[in-house]
Amino acid sequence: MAMAERMCIVTRAVKPPEELVRFVLSPSDDVTPDLKRKLPGRGVWVSASKECIEVAARKGHFARGFKHQASCGDDLPDLVGRLLYKEATSLISLCNRAGLVTAGFEKVRAQLAKGSVVAVLIASDAGEDGKNKVSLKARGSGGQVKLLTIFDREDLSLALGRTNVVHAAVRKGDLTDHLVRAAERYDSYNG
């Protein structure tokens, strides 16, 4: 069952919940991000962009939305960004545990040739030559493969429990769509 659309307290645009971030008030009246949309209490929704959350914090939109005094730190937009990033890297780890991830330049190219790859993770700090070669191979597979270049080498390595991961291919599986959506959400959050 799909969740009803919600209204952004900044832009007043009505959107599906996946395009918004839900916030609740803590018992001490602090604005708290609720990415999983499961925390109790009245929630307010803000478009999932750093800029909108900055405006909501700066111009008092949270207090109006909650109809109650609400305090938020200056770092709220950065906190949401870190949480979105952490959610995406956690999903990389889960995909890896499910046996859906193959790491290494040649292994990624071989997986792409088989046609079972849904997404390719390329470290944001990878060399241009390697990025280009894998990107061309992925684009040659009919445009069905998502290229995700938002994670750096250190975070990819940590998420996969290996050293020096620059390229990784993610095959189709139940978690793969969640990973792609989380990565794209983080990427669009930062503009």
C-alpha cells in the first residue's frame, strides 16, 4: 500500500514521501530527522534537498509546522546529509552480505558483459581512466545500468569489508532497488 502524498512545509508542494524528509520533535523540542518514517509523534515534511532544510531551519518553518516551539541546530542540513549517506552505505553492506556485489575492475567488466548488473559503484576519487572505461562498458549495456559515483574509495572499502575498492557491480536482488534509490536520494539531496 502506497503512503499518501505529503506537503513540504517550505515549498508547499505536494509530493510522495520518498521525495521528502520527515521530521519529528524530540521530548526536549529538538527537530529530529526521521528517515525511516517510523518515529512516533506529529511529523512535518520537507523536500529532500539541503537547500529546503536550510530554509526551514533558518526561517522558522519547523515551529509553524509543529505548531509548537522547535529548536534545530545549524548543522541540521549536514546531519540529514550524513544520515542519507550512511543509509546508502549500509545498503551496500547488506547487498554484499546477500552475495549481490562483485568488486574489482576486471570482475565488474565481466559481470557487465553477462548483463546481470543493475548498478555500478565507482569511487568518487577513482582515476579518470578507470571511471571512463567502466562507465563506457556500463552505458553499452542498453542504459539499464545505474552509475553511482557518490561514494569514495574508503567508504566503499569499509562497506564491502575489503581494501581499496574502486569499482563494484551490484546484481539484481531485493535490496538492489533500495540501494539505488538511497544513493540517488543522497545525490539529489546535495543538488
